[in-house]
Amino acid sequence: MWIDVHDTTGRTIGSYFAGAVTLGHWEEEGDGTAVATVSCWVGWRPEAGAYEVWKAWSCRPPASVNEWVRLPAGRREGGIEVAGKYRRGGEKADPRRERYTLDGANISDLASFYCAIGEAMNGPGGYYGSNIAALDDCLFGGFGPAAPFRLVWENSEVVVGALGSLPTYLPNSSVLDLIVNYFERRGVTVELA
């Protein structure tokens, strides 16, 4: 079963998959709708903050960059989830651009990095991965531009402070090193500015 999320006009703007669905209760409403109670399993629990983001985007999706900055730490993962599931109605980023700019000024943790890179690659509210494996997948296309391209990473000193000290499974390597390495391995030229 797919659980659809609708905007205020009734258009489907996102979906979640649920399996092994069992109907528990069904009640017809007077306006032609029904309320159902079901038991099911889902592949993962929605992130904290996703509900608030869906509610906001059902009225108006982001129109300018950095709207995600208003989400407090711990809720930005919900914004990333919504960005990944949001149906833009046919809008696509221009995959032929050779240069993209990532503003690192508001990057304070991994979640804010994924919010910022999503917008850099696909515009306000854009998605371009939610973890390092998903970022690597995005570099092949399908969720925006595919490598090769040039990424100018502005305010990189903020990013070095925020991500440069986060450890990885690799000795003498930070999360920032790992991210830059993934970009470069896929043919992206990263310019820290």
C-alpha cells in the first residue's frame, strides 16, 4: 500500500510504502471520505520533523534557498526525508550545467550539509542524498546533475569546522575528507573557497 501525502489542493506531493496491511476499522464520513485504522509495517519510521515539513510544503514548497535553516538541529533529517520524497510535478534541474555553487555558511552538521547540497544541485528544497551512499548514487544522475561538473564550495572554512573533525571508519580521515573524496572519485572537481 502507498500512503500518499497531499497538498492543500489535493495533489499528491509524496508517498510512503507500507506492507502487510490489515484493516482494523473503517468509518464513512458525510463528505464522501472515510477514516481507516490499519496495522502495517513500514521500511523505516519517518524522521522527526518530517510531519512539520510536509505540513508546510503542502501549503507552499520552498521558494528560496536556506528555508531549511529554520529547522532546529535534530529536525533537519525530516526536511531531507521530505525533499527526497517530494514530487515536484515534472520540474527538473538543468543537468547540463558545468558549475554548481554550494554555500557552506549554514552547515553545522551532516544534516545541514545534505540540506545545503540538495539546494545547490536542485534548487530550493532540493534533494541530493541523505547519507554518503545516497550522495554517491546521486552523482550518477537521477536525482539531479550527474558528474562530471565543478562544485565551488563557498564558506568552506565553516564546513571544515563543522565536518572536518567528525570521525569516519578510515584512519586519519574526516567526514569532510570522505565527502570530497566521493565527489572527486566520480569526476567532480571540488573547489573549496
